Amino acid sequence: MSQIAAILEKLEGTSVYDVLVNIEKTYLRILNEQNIWYEKSKFICPTEYLK
């Protein structure tokens, strides 16, 4: 999990916990799929040119 792990521990067993866990899973899935797309497309974020 991300930085919200400590918060999740306090909310375990609540409906808020379930929502946050599902949001976290969604963001992780998006990140993984985005990384696959970046690799396949050879995409480079325009902000990389500013570094």
C-alpha cells in the first residue's frame, strides 16, 4: 500500500476503509497499465525534457 497504510490501520473494519482500499487498488492498476503503455509506445513525458 501507499502512504495511507497508517490511516488504513485505524479505519479497518469501516466502510471508509473499504472505499480507500479500493481506490488504492485502482490507482495501482492504473499505474501498472500506464507503465506497460509507456514501455510499448516509447512515450516520454514532456516534463522529462525540462529536467
